[in-house]
Amino acid sequence: MTEPNSALSMGCVPTSGVLLGLDYGTKRLGAAVSTSEQTMSLPLETYERRSEQLDADWLKRVVREYRVVGLVIGLPVHMSGQEGEKAQLARAFGEWANTVTGLPIAYGDERYSSAAADHFLAETTHKKKGKTQRRDQLAAHVILSSFIESADRTARPAVFQTRMAANE
């Protein structure tokens, strides 16, 4: 495990214009987009990863179609705020996405994004297969929503404290 990298972004993500939120996975990418005013986020799709070239083609198409000005990649950190192997993979993906699109990248804390997506899905009547397809895009929506609602978009993921730990 490593301490959170001091560089939480690659370039400065604009404060207006459409942002693309991505829930990184080795098999699938969840995607969500913000409004151009960055006041809300909407789930977009779940992309099944195929190859580096096809993934790049998909990413460039989405960026072009939605006129995206910046990317927000979910950063999986531990409850302590420390980064592990999955966070390193997400950062490597962010560097790749920056190279492919030329857009600035920011990282958003993704703790509990999948749990929140599961909670939303539990309230729906989708069949199990439909829920699986929507989970990643809803996680991306949670990540992007948290990022655009954040008072400090450059802040490191905070250390999670339970009520018991706070009382010790």
C-alpha cells in the first residue's frame, strides 16, 4: 500500500463543460456524463472492454459525441485513504485515457460507489442481468456526482473513521 499520490489530477479539469465519469475495471467501464453546467450527473452506459484499440475508439467516440472537456476516473482507495494495487491500475488507466483523448484527468474517491449502485438497483424491478449491466454505469454516476458536488476537487480521499474509532 502507498500513501495517496499528491497529484490527484493530470491537468486542470474545467469547471464548466461536460465531464465524463468512468468507473474503471479490467473487464468493464462504467460511464456517466455531467451536464455542461456540471450541476448533475447522468448514468450513460457500461462498456465491455475488448482490446486497447477498440477501447480507445470507444472512449474517443464518447468524448466526441458528448463534447467532453475532462475525465473523472474512480480511484479505489482503502478506508484509511491509502492506495493499493487497484488504485495504481486506475491511475495507469487514467494516464492511458489522457494519452488517448488529450483531456485533463481528475480522480474521484470511489469508496462505496458500487454499494450505492447496488442500493439503487435493489429498489428497481430490473432482472438480474439488467442490474449487472447497469451497476457499473451507476457507480460511475455516483463517482462523478460526488466529484462535481465536492467543495474541493483537488482534495485527497479522506481517511474513513467509524464512530468507534472517532470515540477512542
